[in-house]
Amino acid sequence: MNGFTVLDDPAGTAVALDPAHARRHPRVAAPTGAPDDDAPLGHAEFRLASPDVGLVAHGVRERLDVPSWDGPTVAAAARDLLGRAASARWAGEPAPILVGTIPFDSARPAHLVVPAHQSWRPVGAGHGDQTGQTGQTGQTGQTGQTGQTGQADQADQTAPADQTDQTDRGEPGASGAGSPARVDGAPAAGPVRSAPTDPAGPTTLPGRDDVVFRAAVGRAVSQLEDGVAEKVVLARTLDVSAPAPLDRGAVRAAMRRANPDAYVFDVELPGDQGHLVGASPELLVSVRDGVLHSHPLAGSAPRSTDPAEDRATAQRLLTSEKDLREHAFVTDAIREVLRAYVAHEDDLDVPATPELVATSHLWHLGTPITARLKPGVSVLDVVYSLHPTPAVCGHPQAAARELIGSLEPFDRGFYTGLVGWADQAGNGEWAIVLRCGVVRGADVRLFAGAGVVVGSTPEGEHAETAVKFATLLSALGSVS
């Protein structure tokens, strides 16, 4: 973090949500070519790179505005908006999509627009990440299942069908879908997603000891022991300042190098609030031709630079009663929601036990979930029914929300919300806004949270959030 100044956390400063649905741009001619992915794009810049495909969009053709931000209303309004945009598009212009971000409190206004320009590019070896990030190897074997060793998806399994760059990706041969990843030449314990190329990261994280967060965790554990709830996710912030405005493209590239299986995003927030930038390890949901994938994460442990200790940490996580209980809250909740969207019980597959997922700084417990949706169900129907899951809120949801409101001294805004896209056919992909911060020139506010259950300690959750800060802090340090 050379050159960065760590600021006291101004607890009263909130990242506001979309104000008054700002300026609309007039209709412009269809672009003659893809935008320069490393150049400033202007108003309403949106970048999202999954492990397989990158989306770059900018400009506002239409903005979604509804009287009530509930799932059915949003999904219906999105279909109508995209239908109107499709009927008015220029010849040869790609089918319109809806892009943006949904706040943690999904009852509040989301920032969702039909962009004036969009470009899809493959993310993979030989091509690089065309959203301003570098290439990677060892991509997913199934759409929406991050980090698995084996052959990558073709780009057209995540982008809308008529918008995908079909360029041959030239990736190395597969080791076999579902094969355990190997760490230091030995199989890691349990079924594992791919190991990081740089597990080290910073050994000393800047910033003061957050006594407010520690106290909040202590009070939360007392409330959980009294039966108020079973789990609550508490977050904290860290403010840092660079000597000069940050090169966000370089930050994205650094996050991609360290986290090749992440969902790397950079979204211009409305009202000159800055850019929401991060590398999320967690897919809430993707839908393609009626097939849904979800990959919830809950339960984590810090990586070690020592290979033997790293494997031992992973094995302990797989058998940790506390972490398995925390993970089960999430998978049980998702299973119950998805049952309403499938015709038969065997159309829904939720594995009984989680697997290990590796990021640059953490091991996670993850469960790859698949479902065949009923006809007519859109990705936004499911998104608004699932969000927020116990992975970012707690369980039961109402009690957890109340605890968050009483214990967190800041407004989460879009942190632990969602970032993604949807099309008129109901397809789309939405990741949870994690491992992120809001960048305003040289200033960055970072966010990190941890799941609190009976048995949690203030020290343990404080340490976990410090490690989660490291995903973005490491990227900031590498470009400062």
C-alpha cells in the first residue's frame, strides 16, 4: 500500500442510492465498432467480467423506473422496457440488455439502465480480458460455477445469443470437469475449485483496529445466544487515499490476475458518487435458456503461504461445525426459494455437502446449485426472490436486517447488493457485490463483512474482514 493514506472511518458517511434518475441521453446512432475497452467511456460506464466473458457498456438509452421495487414489478417493467428498446433498435444493432446494480436493501431503488452501447468479449488465455483485465487459464466447466478445473465455457453460454464474440479462445486442454485442484503438486482435501496463483497477499494490512466493529460483533453474539436470530452478517468500512487519482483499469487487471475466477466489476454510480469496483467470488444466479446456476459461499478461512498449512486450513474448514452450520443457512434458504420456480423436485439439484472454493486470500465453502426453471421465469424474478441471502444478511432475514440496522454505523448502499445484466428472454447473470470499494478519484472506501453465529468472536470476525479487505487493497497497492 505504498503511497496510500489510511483515513479514520467516517461512520456517518453513506454511499447514497440513485437520486432523481438523472439525465437521459438522446438516442444516438448504432456504434460502428466496439468501444476502446481501456478508454474512458463517458456517462453510465458499466464493466462486468465473469470468468468467461466480459461486458462493456456505456450511455443510457432508457432507465428503469418503477413505483415499487419488488420482484414481479421489476421483472415485468424490465420486460416491457427491453421490448420497447428492441422494437426501436437500429438494423444490425445487438439486442438490448438491462445492466446495473441492485442495493443490499432490494426495496430501495436500483440503478438499472438499457445502455446505448454494449460490447461482449471472451475472457481467456490468448485474448486477455477485454474489459481492461488480463487473461487467465483454467476457467469454469459449467456456466456460473466458478473456479472449477477443466475446459472453459464458450462465451456464448453467458452472453445473449446474438451478441457474443465467437472468436476461438485457444485455451489449453482440460484436465477433466470436476477434477480436484492441486496445491503444490498434491491433491487438496475434498472437491476443490482452482487454487490461486498468488495466495500470499499483504502480511500487514493498514488501518486502525475497528473497536466499533468488535463491539458490534460482541453484541450480536449476545443477541444470537438469546435466540433473536441464528445468523447475522456484519460489515465495516475502511477509507484510504492515494496521492493521485487511481487508474481503475490497472486495478481491475490486478484483481483479475490474483482472482482469475472472480466476477470483476466497475460500475459508474449515479449522482457523481464514484465507481463501484471489486472482484466478487460469489455468483448469486445465472440463467441461460431456462437453466439456472447459483454458487453461494458461506464459511471461510484465511489462506496460508505455507502449502502444508494451507491444505490443513482447507481440511479444517470442510469439517468445521460452525462454518458448515453457517453455510447450511444459505443453501437451505436458496433451496426453499427455488422450489417455487421449478415444476418438479428433480428439476432442482442442491448437493448435500459443500466443496472448497479458493480465492487469492481465502478458502470458502461453496455449493454449486442448478435448476430447470418453469417456462416464463426470468432471471430478475429469481434475483429479487433470493436477494439478500443469508450469506450477506443472516437468518431469519427479518431479524437479521433489524440487527444490521441497529449495529452497523453506516449505510451499505450497493455493498452486498448485486451487479449484473438481464435480457428480454429472461437470461442474465448476477454476482453479489463483495470484495469491493467505491472509488472517487484518489479516494476509496472499502467494505468487508463476516457472518456471525453463536460461537463467533469479535477477534475472529475482525480478522476475517481484514483478510477480505486484502482483495482490493492488494490491487490498489500494486498500482500505487
